[in-house]
Amino acid sequence: MKKSLKTIFTVILLVGFVTIGFAQKPEHAGKKEKTEKKIKKEKKVKKEKKEKINEVDEKGGAYGKDKYGLEGKAYGQERARQAKLKKEEKVKELETTVERGESKANKARERVKEVKENLKTQKKEGNITKEEYDEKMEKLEAIENEADTLEKKVKKGKKLRKSEAIL
């Protein structure tokens, strides 16, 4: 009887340990596949980075990598022509931004002037209180300050444009 109880007890323990072992296994079952996928993904990323680096090396940022089939004097002349075109584009871009800045500043000044006059008439008529008037005037002064900074930038741009024209 003792032997049979021992064997039954050991069989129950054995079955219990085996089921516990299987119960924990699915948690780690796909771990190998996951790590293999991670490794493949990392290798792929590294390979893509190397390809990008090679592309950058091939393209290069320096002049003279792609000479358009030209050599010597012809290449130098082509390069100078490209530099002049680039400079002209920059000058045109500067002119347009200066013109836009001037018009913006002028419109802002005119609008502020109109609004100030309108506020003064409203205050005289008693449509707005002194606090509202002061608050709106402060906002208008801030807008005028922004217009001043814009005009300073425009003047700087004009000076640059003149210096570019001299060169």
C-alpha cells in the first residue's frame, strides 16, 4: 500500500511538473523565430545604410565629379556659366522678396493709420471706453514695431541688391 501511494504520488508530481513545463513553454516558443527576424531586419537596415553611403559617395557634393563629358577649358567655362546663372537667380529672388517686404510694410502702415483714425473717432463719439482704446492702441503700436523691423530688413536687402549690382 505504501509503495502504491508512493508511485501514485510520484506519478502525480511528474504529471504536474510536465504540465507546468508545457504551460510555460508557449511563452518562449517563438523566441528563436523572433530573434532571427530581428537579426535579419538589422542586417537589412545596415545594408540599406551602406547603399545610401555609397550613393552619396558616388554622387558627391564636390564640383568636378560629373563634368558633363567636358574637360579642361570647356568644363571651366560651363562651370562659370552655371555659377553666373545661380547668382542671377539669387539676385532675382532677393528683388522679389524686397518688393514683397516693401509692399507688406506699406500696407501695414496704411492699415494701422486707418485703424488709429477710426479708434480716435470712436473714442470721441464714446463708442469705446478708454481702457479698450488704450488696449487697441498698444496692439497697433506692436504692429507698427513689426513693420519697422520689416522695413529694416528691406533696407538691408536693398543694400545687398546694390552691392550685388556693383559686383
